[in-house]
Amino acid sequence: MRMDFRFNFFPDEDESKEPSAHSETQPCSATRQDERPAVKRDCIKAAKEHRIPADGSEVLHNKVLQTASGLYYVNMAVVELTCRDGAHGEDIVSKSVSSHSDLIPGVYEGGLKIWECTYDLMEFLAEAEIQFANKRVLDLGCGAGLLGIVALKGNAAEVHFQDYNSTVIEEITMPNVVANCISGGNEADSKEDRKNVKPPSKRRKELEPLPDGLTRCRFFSGGWSEVSQLLLDSKPCSKYDLILTSETIYNPDYYGALHDTLAQLLAKDGRVYLASKVHYFGVGGGIYLFEKYLEERKVFRSSTVKEVEDGLKRYILEIAFQDSA
Ligand SMILES: C[S@@+](CC[C@H](N)C(=O)[O-])C[C@H]1O[C@@H](n2cnc3c(N)ncnc32)[C@H](O)[C@@H]1O
């Protein structure tokens, strides 16, 4: 399984002969003066809700399950192999492989991998004993959806999952949720994988199925503004007590949409827990830039609740409305 992350936004001299991340696959991207590809508004993916099939175990067909930190998740290398034939209209697997990039702005936003800050946030949620019982939770930019699954296991009243790419929701997020909800994902092979993932040190409970779990979940794909609008238009529209989001502030072009989505969807006294690396080289975003953005907009206050010093520094921010309790 590939677990190294590649951002080919500023090819350095050594990489200049590699295929460009955008030349073939980005009819929608525009190049700005600083050469970082921007995404035109009308190229952002529309919002869509994905329904779980009546027989939930269908989504585990052809999947190989692994476990880490007491959670099931699908082996992503197998998903990559089975999706390489362009079975999904988005064709993000081939595009990611051919562009040598784990991020193609406006096309593929990285959800086929589990990014390391997910594990930081899982560890923080366990250490801080964040309570999910009876809360409405959104896993924003969910990818594998492990944060939302932790909330589900903590008896959240509802957990909604959002990823930019529909392929990610259908091939990864939903199977992961189903695998953790039905009896051990018994349609699929399961093996423990300790090699490629770094599970949190504070381990959660064993792999207990969540029989009613699926009825508490909804799944959405599309751009943040678009999904936010879809949720606001749905009646009744209730806001989220907790929004969990990991590795979603790498691209400063998206800060406006992300900020407004948090502002529109967070309950008055709700909390956002955001995990990020200090800086995303080659992409431009990072924790300081995002904190500065929050300060300038004057809607939220934020504080650092955890720092991880191991390698490139990583942070967890707690974000709340300025006038909240
Ligand atoms: C780098 S991935 C992180 C995935 C996952 N949270 C993790 O930590 O493993 C970034 C995620 O943010 C979402 N995302 C990024 N930009 C987005 C945008 N403009 N609109 C909607 N979703 C976006 C993508 O769906 C993607 O899953």
C-alpha cells in the first residue's frame, strides 16, 4: 500500500520531466501567476447524497478488510486496483496514478489515503474523552471516515460523512462504515495490518459491531459550499454539535468555502476539531495561515489543544464561535 503523500504542485528540477499533475486531467484548472493551479468555481463538484443499499453488505463486495485501532477499514491498494479500469466516472485512481499526485485540485482531493493527522485526532479524541453520545457529528473531508466511525462507536445520535469525491464515499467511506456496523464485515477477508498504519497509542474497544449504526449515518460527496447548501436546504436542517476534520487546510484557495461551511453547519455552542500539519509544502496551506484566516474573519475563536512533534509538526485546533459558551 502506498502511504507516502505526493503533491506535485510545484515540480522541482528533478521532477520537471515527470508528467504534470494537471496537463492532461485538468481542463477546469486555471494557472495563476504563482503557478499553483487554481480551481474555477464552476468546476467544483456538485453535492450528492449517497444512499446505503438495502443490503448493506453489498458495499463490501470485492473488498479486503484490515483492522487498526479497533476499527475495520478497507485495504485501499485493493480498491485502487479494482477502480483502475475507470469503473467510476470520476476515474480518480487512474488520474492520481498518471499525475503522480495524491491531490489534483478540483478533481481528486486525497480521500483514497488515510492521512496521518487522522490518527492524531483519533488519539486526541480518546485522550480528551470527547463525548459523542447523543450528538450530531460531521466528518468533514472524511476520506476513510475513521473519525466519524469513532463518533458512531461513541453512540453519536447521527454521523454524516462528506468527501469531495463520490468514488471515495462509495468505495472507501461507506464500506468502512458498513464493515464496522455489521458483524465483523463477514463478506470480506479481514487481516490485521500493523505495517502501514500508525494506530493511536491509546486503543479503543475491540471490534464490536454496531447493528443500528447504519441508520444513524448519511453520506455526501461534492464541494464544501455545495454540500453545505444541500444540507441547509434539507428539512429539518439541524446543525452539528461536533465537526471533525483532518488534513483539510492544505489549499488556501479553499479556506473561504471551508470557513463558511463551518459557520453555516456548526451548532451555536458546537466545536470543530481540526487536525493539520504545520505546513503543506508545495501546496501553500498550513496551520498558521488558517489561524490567521480565522482571526481575520472574526467569526470563530481557535486554540491549539494538541501538538505532535514527531517529524513535521502537527496540530489539533479546537474551534468555536466567538460568542459561544
Ligand atoms: C487530504 S484528504 C484527508 C482525508 C482524511 N480526512 C484523512 O485525514 O485521511 C482531504 C479531504 O478533504 C476533502 N476536501 C478537500 N478540499 C475540499 C473541497 N474544496 N470541497 C470538499 N471537500 C474537500 C477531500 O474530500 C478529502 O477527503
